[in-house]
Amino acid sequence: MEDIINKEPVKRVKKFIKEFDSNLDVLVLDASARTAKDAANSLNCEVGAIVKSLLLRSKNSFLICLIAGDKRCSLNKLKKILQQKDVSMANAEEVKKITGFSIGGVSPVAHIKNLDVLIDKSLSRFAFIFAAAGHPNCIFKVNYTQLVKITNGSEREISE
């Protein structure tokens, strides 16, 4: 587990969240949190309290959508918000190149490229939420207000 906390993507997230709030920290889980269900099982919490960080591609840009683990990102709602005809999920190679994270460990913060962030309002129903921290076994715990502030995200209804 010591090796995981020293991986560059995890250290990047840890530095970012510590600069935002010194009380925040990266937690290393014994089991994988690669999927929302896995993370919820590891943390003994509701699947909805897990933040899915999804990289989406529009005509000429990328953005991150933060969705509750029990919801799906609505491409139709995104198309209306972005006023774009074509919005799709980025592929694994694009995710790594744009965010600096591999799928399963994509954090809502500390991306290697500057990205707009949309946060689904359904995450606000939980006292605390858990987001990936650069590795499938690493997460950090925040409340909804902190998530909005730390990501400088725009709150929207983007799930179904």
C-alpha cells in the first residue's frame, strides 16, 4: 500500500486537496474502488455517495462531469447545456492524455490539462461524498460544498 500513495497521480491529488484544505487527505483502500459499486462496498456507504469523474468530448473540447454513483450521465442534457450536437465519452487513451489519470482512478481535481467541470446536483443529497484520488484504491472524502469549491465546478442537473 505504501507504493500506491507514492505514485505520481496520487501525490498530485494529495498535494492539490491539501492546498485547498489541510484537513483533507487521500485514503488508501484495501480493495479496489475502480467502480462506484466497488468503492461503496469498500467504504460501506451508498453507491450514490461515490463520485464518478467522467471525461466527455464535444466537437473541439473536453470536460469533466461529476456524477453520483447511482446515476448515469445524460448525454442529451449535456448536449443542450453545451449547445453541441455531438457529445460522447472519451476513450481510455484520451482520459490518460487529458487528465493524467487512468480509468478507475480519475480524480475530480488535479488534472494535467485545465478542464471545465460540471457537477450533478444529485450529489448534494449526501452529507459526505467520496471521489477517486488518482488510483483505483485511493479516494478522498469531501462534502458537496467542498467539491463545488475545490473543482470550481458548475452545478447542473446532468444525470438520469
